[in-house]
Amino acid sequence: MAMVLIFYFLTFESFLAFREVGIFDMLLGQKWHPAGDIFGMAPIIVGSVLITLVALFINILVGVPLAIYLSELAGPWSRELLKPSIELLAGVPSIVYGFLGVLVLVVYLEGSFDMLTGRSILAGAILLGIMFIPALTTICEDALRAVPKEFKEGSLALGATHWQTVRNVTLPAASSGIIAAVILNVGRIIGETMAALLVVGNVARLPSPVFDVFDRGAIFTSVIAGEMGEVAHGSMHYHALFAVGFVLLVIVTVINISADLVRAAIQKRFGGY
Amino acid sequence: MKKIRPAPLSSLVVALFLLSSSLYYLVVQPGYIPLVPFWEGGLLVCLVLITASALALRREEADGKAVVWPFGRLLPLAADLAYSLVVFLLIYSARVRPGLEIELLDLSAVFTYKIVLPFLVFLASFLAIKDSINLLYGYSTRGREVLVFSMVRLSAVFTLLLLGGIISVILFRGIGAISWEFLTSPHYRLGTEGGISTCIQGTFWLVMGAMLISAPLGIGAAIYLNEYSKHSGLKRVVTIAVGCLNGVPSVVYGLFGLAFLVATFGLSLLAGSIILGLMNLPTIILTSQEALKSVPNSLREGSVALGATRWQTIKKVVIPSAMPGVLTGLIIGVARAAGETAPIMWTAVTFSATPVHMFYGVVPDVTQPVNNLCYHLLNLIYFLGAWDVEEKAWGTALVLLALVLSINMVAILVRNHYRKKVVW
């Protein structure tokens, strides 16, 4: 019911913008320039893709090893310490991350790369990557733990080392859970608002070159949150922002559903856990 | 026990020194790095030791005969050594010197000496560690395991440092702003003076409102889904909807609230509570459902066998046994509602310093907007460059973090307590 309502209102409010600008012009337009009533989402989409890729890289780089550590290596003592810490880390409000991002990360990046401003896609990506480590780790650890003991013992009995067992037996067996967790995290990264809003710089302009993560950029959420406060109710800009929200909702919903499907598909094919 | 090879061991020690010192300078980034001569020497020592021990290992393996190492082993080793050599030469020939600036591919960043040099050394030392460990264990699988697992352990250390860092930075910077006055008086002069009492009130009522809406609905839905519904069709649809709702970004909830609720109720506590409640709904449904599922069927059957009706069974048997799980979900919901900004930005909050208006001193006026900790912090962040609000901002962040983390802590404790105690 609520889902239908949300979809209905977003479609309703964004319909006007889509009709006025045209769906293709809106999705692929190279310029986002509200003052001139030009609403092209390409800069926003490019920004979102960049930020997601870099954030995901950081996310996986720390999150998956951490899950392996928790499920395979950690003794009872370090587990007791780490597990609650990770859960607490997951609970830190995003605005607090954003605050730290502004006062610590942005200042740091500005100094180290001699940037005009540290507010950049890279800053957002680092912040979001770190922010969602706990989410990734928790699901991955559950997936790793669900692998039956017999699998591991069988591998160890064949003379494989612990690492060989983890790499060739445990990780493949848990792959469906891990991949689903990664896809879910893509959805989280794209949908996160406050932290991104404060550090990405909110300039909706195509970076040049396209992969320039050191440039200021904008993502779906930051455009909505940054500009919605100032627009006149019912104006074209207002509807365009709803259109951005609509695209975001569609993307995230597709991602979440595909995470479920991927998990089911891999489980069916390889009998994973 | 195999004999320990001294050469790779000592190169490992040198490489570890290089790694830690370059990492330190990568993080701290002073203009001048006093360790450069040591880095040059260290790189050279690693280079020589690794080459020597590789030759020694080869002779050892061959038993006097000359064998050719497999390509997959030789190539990475040669590449690593070549890289280290190049880095050494770059530093030695003063190609990488203070004042160096590299602009790459029109990127908006300039890579200067203070970041290029530590990075090059960091990479070289990492490769040297890899090779040293491989040589130390004679390229056995054991060496690989040691290498990978030590990296895995590092990720755990990193996480702990991160949590510790976040908490301690906010604690140390924020503690100075905290005083009785800060907590009990409203802010004035755009937040540069005064406190956050109105924000605390507003947060409290928003969370209360959200829980009043989401708790009965969420638990009710979970009970229905788990205990009553037989039509698998409807159940499937609801389950999918809950899953989707769970993934909807918080800013989209804000948009929805703006289009739907604000049009009806105006900018108000009520609109904000409904939005936060709606946002919490999936979490509460999912955790409650999980808790209900874990109640064994034998308990239900026992109750029914004694002649209890279905509702009596649910009320007297199922809900009490599922209570800890449900409670954990609710507490997590409270923490989430207290920490969210995006859904309420345009629906419920203003940067106001007037206290929440109360009827008879107990019931808040739900048609008025309130202030809120997160929103207050957001405004202070926007003011950062313009007015002197930094100290107040740290203080607000500390209060918010302490509030949310302590609520989460309670949830974790409740769960762990019952997990140990309840045995079916």
C-alpha cells in the first residue's frame, strides 16, 4: 500500500517534468541548469556511477576481508570486541559522517591533492565506502557462517591449508550471499543522502575527463536534497527534482530486486548457502 | 622444522619498516620527509636481499642442478624487483624531489611530492613484503596463507581504528561545548550561542510519534504475516512490498512526504512522525517476523491443545516468547528515527528556537514544525564558513552520536542478554 502510494506520488509529480522536457532529453541531457530550465540528468548519472564504483571498491576491499576474519580467524575474545563495534559503526547517523567528512576528510583531501576544493566525488566515495562497510560485513559474515562445517572439514582433510579452504571452498559456497550483499550495497550507496550531500560539492556538471573523481560532482540524492529546499512549490524545477527522485527510486528498486534474484539464481545453480 | 632463512627474514623486517613509515607519511603529509635517506637505503637493502635469497632458494631447490623457475613465479618477482629499482633510482636521481608536481590527464588534482613519494615507497615495500614472505616459506602454500591472513587481520584493525577514531574525534572536540546550559537552553544568534534544548525536544517527539505509528502497525503486520495469513499470494505480495520499502532511499521518503503529507498537514510534527514511522515500518516488520518465526511450533501446539483460542495463544504464548526480538527491532527503529535527516528535512523541521508547544503540558501540538538534532547539525554545517558555530556543531554531533549509539547499545545488550538466557 505504502509502496504503491510512494510510486504513485513520485510518478505523478515527476510526470510534468518528463512531459515538458521529454524522457530522453531528460535522462541523457548533458546539462543540469535549473535557472535556465535545462534539466539533463547525464551529469548526475555519471556522478552517481563514479561515486558508486569508487565507494564499492573501498567497501569490498575492507568489508569482505573483515567478514572472513570474523567468520574464520577471530578468536572468541576479538569476536566479542569486533562484532558489537561493527554494529555500533552501522548505527552512526549519516549526518555525523557528513559532518566529519566536511571537517576532516574534505580538508585532508584539499591539502593532499592541491585541489581547489576538497569537496569532490572522491570525498563522497571514500565517505560512503567507509560508511557501508558494516552493512556489507554483516551479510557476508552470515553467508560465510552458513557454509556447512563438513565442506571445510572435507577440504582440510584433503590437505588444503586454511586459506586454500577459504578461497576454494568457503568463498565459492557463500558467493550467492556475498554477491547479493554487494548488490544491496550498491543500492545503499546510491540512495544515501546526507553524507553525500555535504561532501560531493553539488555541481551538476559533466566531469572532464569523465572519470575525473577529483572534480566536484553531484549524485541523485545530493541534487534532490540540495536543491529542494530552495525551489518554488509547483515550479518546473520542483517537478524535475521529483523526476530525479523517481529515477532514483526505480534504479534502487531494480537493484534490490535483482539482488534477490541473483541470490536465488546462484543458489539454484551452484547450491550455495 | 625447516631452517629459517636469514636473508628474506631481514628483508621482511626492513620492508615492514618501509611500509609503516611510508603509511605514516602518507597519512600525515608533512612538507618535508626526514626519512628519505633511510627509505633509499631500505629499498636497496630489500632489493639485494630478495635477489640473493631468490638465488639461494633456487640453488637449494635444484640440489646443485640449474632449474628454471616456472614463469608464474619468476615474472612477478622480476617485476617487483624492477619496480623497486625504478623507485630507488627515481629518488636517488632526485627525479622525485620536493616541489615535484604531476598533473595527470587533466584531472582536477595535482599529485605533489608529499603524496607521490610515500605512495611509491608504500607500494614498493608492500611488494617486498610479499616476496619476502614467499621466499621465507619457499613459495609454499603456507606462505601464501600467512600473507593473506595478515592482510585480513589488518582489515579488522582498520575497522576498530575507524570506530575508535570517529568516536574519539567527536568526543574530544565536542566535550568542550557540552554544559548544562548547552543542553537546556534554546539556541540564539543563528546557533552561535545558546544550546540545543529545542532540538532535543523535537527529536524526542518525532521519535515518539514515529514509534506510535510504526510499532502497532509493524508488529500487527508481522503477526498477521506469520500467524494468520494462509493465502500465500497475498503474503508474497506483502513480503515483496516490505522488501522494496526497506530499500527505498530516505530522501525518496522525504519527497513522498513533501508531495503527500505536507500538502495535507503542512510542515508539521505529524507529517514528520508519519514519514519516519513509515520508514521504520519494514525494519520492524522484518525483525518482528524473524522473532515470531523463531518461536517453536511446539509451544503454539501446546497452548492450542490446552483449549486456548488462536488469539489467546498469540497473546499469552507467542508474543511473550518473541518479545526480546521484537523489542530489539523497536529499539533499533528508535535509533534510526533519531538519526535520520533526509525524510524530515522538508516535512517536519525548521531551524526554530521556540520550544515545542504543549497542550496541558503533556501533549505536543502536532500541527507545528519542530527543531531536530540532525537538522540543527545540518544547518550549523551550512553556517560553518560564515559564522563561528564550529564548537556548537561538534557539541551537537556529540549529543546526537551519544544518543544514537547508546540506544543501539541498549538494543545489542537486550538481544545478547536474551540470546544467552532463552533456551527452548
